[in-house]
Amino acid sequence: MKVLLIKTVDSLGNPGEVVNVAAGYARNYLLPKKLAVVATTGAMKMAVSLKAAAVTREREQNKAAEVLAEKLREVTLAFSATADENGQLYGGIGEREIAAALLEKKFDIDKHQILLEGHIKNLGEHKVQIKILGDILETITVKVEAEA
């Protein structure tokens, strides 16, 4: 079944593209969620304007992401946690804690955008990557000190 995408669908396409999908996928997922419409003659006329709007929106989002990345470049987060004599934390600092600390600094970053291989378990300075948009990444510094 041919459908015209209205919104970006991961691994399928961008707005304005006509794609061929299984009828059940279109009927049960794409059409009810208003991600696509059936590719009729009238819908095909709409494709040009959808593509232009998508390109403009993507350009604006990329500019906003670049501005956010530049602001994040200078961010250093400080945490204090209980640790043993070897510098090992009794707990760990994960995505949720980092996202909360960024929110306190007025950065609206979701915990899923924070790229950690595992929780931070040692005292010291750590570099953490943030996925802002698409392939735009930025690194922030997280300092962990022992609680007094």
C-alpha cells in the first residue's frame, strides 16, 4: 500500500515522501496515528508543501540544537556522594541525576539524551556526552566529590 508520510517515521522516511508499506502497518499504525495518509492524487499535490515545510522545520531545529550545544559546552555539574577510601561510590550517578541537575540549570534535556555506558561509580571528573538532535552531540563535565 502506498502512503504519503505526514511526519517523520524512523526507518521509514520523512514528511512528503511516498513509501510502500504493508497494508496492515498502514491501516493499524500509520493512518490512526496520523503519521501518513493514503497516497491519492490529492495527497500527492500536498507532498510538495510537506517537503518544503519539513526542510524549513529541520533547518530551524538544527539552528536551535547548535545554540544549545554551544551553551552546554561550558556546563560543569558537581555532585557530592558517599564513597569508600578507594574513591568508589556507594551508589552511582546515572542519567536521571544528570538530567535533574541540568534541569536545575535551565537545560531541558531528557534522560534518554544522556549517553552513559554505565553509572558513574568513581570520584573525580568525568566527561559525559549529550545527544541533542540527530547526530549533534556535546560533551559536559561531571565532577563527583566525596561527601564531608
